[in-house]
Amino acid sequence: MVKFEDMKYSRPSLKKMTAKFEKIYDEFINAQNFEQQNNALKKYFKWSDQINSDATIISILYSIDTTNEKYQKDQDLIDEISPYVASLDNKFSKALLNAKFREDLEKKWGNYLFKMLEISLKCFDEKIIPELQEINRLSSEYTKVIASAKILFHGEICNLSQLTKYAQDLDRKTRQEAALAQAKFFEDNEKIIGDIYDKLVHLRNECAIKLGYKNFVELGYYSLGRTDYDAEMVKNYREQIYKDLVPITNKLFSAQMKRIEVNDPLWFDYNLCFKDGNASPKGNKDYLVIKAQEMYHELSKETDDFFRLMNENNLMDLETKKGKAPGGFMTYIPKYKVPFIFSNFNGTSGDVDVLTHEFGHAFQGYMSRNIKCPFYRSPTLEACEIHSMSMEFLTHPWMSYFFKEDTNKYLYSHTADAIQFIPYGVTIDEFQHFVYENPNITHEERCAKFREIEKKYLPHKKYDGAPIFEKGGWWMKQSHVFGSPFYYIDYTLAQVVAFEFFNEDRKNHEKTWKKYVKLCKLGGKYPFTELLKRAKLYNPFIDGTVKKIVNPLYKYLMSIEI
């Protein structure tokens, strides 16, 4: 196995990759029999894997150090040429859908591949390449603005991730100061961030219009590969959340404030779950990695082998540092058949969540590594999040390794936070639907609408002293709004399914683990609702599902001694 630092990438050359593509394309078009056409298809898969591997390695290196000029130039090049690569993919998709031996190819690769290609063709045309290039550039610009934060706080220069530990401080004044420092950053950068988003909205709307859509909503769903549900089904799901979950979260938020003895809570108070402090990991990054290795050794043979592979080959970059992009993610490098985990440890329980959440993503990627068709290795995004969020809960029995005397506090807060997150997730989703249904409204109107929706799902939030958030500017913090429209609801859908895994795991761990591994190995061979069906899991879009899953979870919460 190659260590990450020894992985080589080629700086993309559009001329070279196009020439290679055309040769493969000609072989496919001119094939005289199924075997020849199938061999050409496999060459196309290999070509695609090589390009994605180079782009992924560049993206990782740039995310680790956004100040590195070489990586920045390489990332700029990727942003520039990716729409042209998409046009080549589009060309091959058309050829595959009209293939001379399509019937035999469908028998070989499955009809879902062809359904996905039909959807992808609805998302692209060469005439929108200029808009896609600018969308890529603006998304990277937003990342750069957020990563540029240098906030002097208590004698320390902090980025936004580093402020998080202060936002959870026991001292209310410190929490408030940290929250206000963060608010000031967004206030100072409101115009540039607002302008970036306004341009993104109009560019995406322009793409939709050019492709024959009324607005970006339908195009956005197709872009995420959603073949089995639409905006109306998602709206109905949001109504379930409002009716069956928000009353529970309101109780949890109220109980939280009683525990920390705050009578008139503001937004920053909800960062603190317990009066004597949130559960925090009892060690640094190296300690957490050692304990994670012990945990995954005991969980299963599969996780033991895989975590060792990740750790020994430097396939995780975990600590926050100067110039590093914010957030956390897992990505997959096809050429080397391995995933990579990126995060920003900040000394909070979120560091442990990374070692379970992103590891869940990575584990699925590794379990699906031998699937030959690139389109099948990973499912659509809402199904991807099932793997990660479920892993967070399947590892609950080992949390004492990280939290020691704070274990029960962590088990409670992690579960409560997961429940309390869902109304925020649907807030972001409902906001995005409004924005793209009304692309020409102003920044101020967008903010006002966000605050209106936020009050519906999160009525407890008050922002006294932070006008940027009181007017509805909180959405500017959420990177998904800029780079991945309509993705955020996927976290909530997956969370509901992950809760089902957790409910089952508490009854029969061995049976549930086998069920989880089976789901991971299925990769993306089927759409979201079909994967649920094959794994014998409930469908969140069906009325009553949310209530059926969350009620037992609330009873579990009430049983934890804290």
C-alpha cells in the first residue's frame, strides 16, 4: 500500500485527456460485438478513475494548505477544466444509452447505471460550461474567505474552527465573546459572502433555464442523482419533522437550559450541554487515534484491518492548522483504492465524532473498492450519510475509551444533539427551496426568509447582540449552501435511518452489524429507497416513520443517568 505522501498525481492536461478519451470513444462506437464494446466501456471507467484520482489528490492537498501557491494553481485548473471533462462524460453517456449492444451491457452492468446516465444527461450541456466554470470558481472563493479568518481571541489568533472550543466554555461571558467574535467575522464579510451567493444562485438558475427547466430546483435534484424521490416528497418529510420531532427537540432544548441554569438563553448558550462542561475527549490527537484503533479492533475484523491501513499510510489529516480549509470530509482515490479522511480537531467531542462519522464514510468506500463500475461504488449522498451517522452510534459501547468519567454525558449529548440537529437541517433545506424558487430576491430578503423558517423549526434561538444573525444571516456559515445545494437534507434523512440502526443495535448488536456491513457492500448499486428496502430499513418519506423511530430514542435518552 502506498502512503499518501507518496501518491503521485499528474497535473491535468485537457488536450491529453481529450485525446485519450476520443480514442476510447471511437472504440466504443465502432465496436463490432459486445465483447469489444464492453472492453471499451471498461477502458472508459479506467480513464475516469485516473482523472478523478488526480483531481482528488489535488483537492486534498489544497484543502490541507490553501496558502500553497502550487496547490492553489492546480485546484484552479481543476475548477476550470472540470466542466469540459463533464462534457466528455456527457458525450460517452449518450453513446452508452444508444449503444449498439445496450441490451447485453445492461445485463452485464445493471439497468440502474443507465437510469443514472439518463438523469446525468438532464443536468449538462456544453452551453452551460461557462456558468459551471464560474460556479466552481465562486465555490472555491467562498472556501477561501472562510479559511482566511484570523480572529484575535484571548491572545490567540484563531480560525473559525479554533473558536469552537471557546464557544463551549463553562464561563458564559467567554461563550458570548467567542460567539460575538464569530458573528463579527460574518458581519465584516457579509457583503462579499452575500455577493458570492447571489452570483451562484443566478448562475445556477441560468443553467436551469438554458436546459429547459423552470428554475434550479428540479435540476438540483437531478444533479444529486435523485431518481426515486422529488421535492414534494421532501416537503412531506419536512412536515413530519415539524409535527413529530420539533415538539421533542423543544423539550430537549428547554431541559438543557435548566441543566446549565440559564433563564434567558441566547444562541451561544445551547453550545453547553452540562453546567460543569460538555464531555470532552481525555487526550490529544495521538491518544484518540490509539483508542480508535483499540475500538475498531474490538468492533470487527473488518474495521480493525481497515483502521490500521488508514493510520499506517497517513490517510488521515486530522488537526486544524494555519491555512487549512475548514470542516471535515471523506473522499476516495480510485487509483489507489483507498479513502482519505480530512478534519479539523479542536479539542471537543466533535474530534471523536470525526473518528466515527468520517470513518463510516471511509469504511463504506473501502468495502466497495472492488466494484468495477465507478458509478456504483458510492450511493447518492443521503445513503452515503447513513454509513457515517450509523457508525457514530454503532460505536457507542466504546465511548468510555475516549471520555472516561464523561462517558454518560457524551452518550446523552451525542444522541440529543443528533435529534436536535434535524430541525436545523430541514431549515437549511426549506430555505434553499425558497431561494431557488425565487432567484431574483435580494440578500436582505433571503436573510429575512431564513429567519422566518428558522423560527418555525428552531423557535428557541435568540440572537440579542448579534444583528447579523438576528436578521437571518446564519445560513452564511453553512458551506453546503454554497457548494452543494439541496445536499443538506440528506444528513437528516440519513440521521433518521441511523437512529433505526441504533434502536436495533441496542437489541442485537451482532445482527445489526451484519446488516450494516451488507449495506456498505451494496455501495451505490441501487437508489436510496431501494437500498433501504434491500437492507430492510424504514423509508423516511412514508408518514409515521419519523415518529416510529424517534419515540424509542427519546425514551432511551431519558434512561441515561447524567
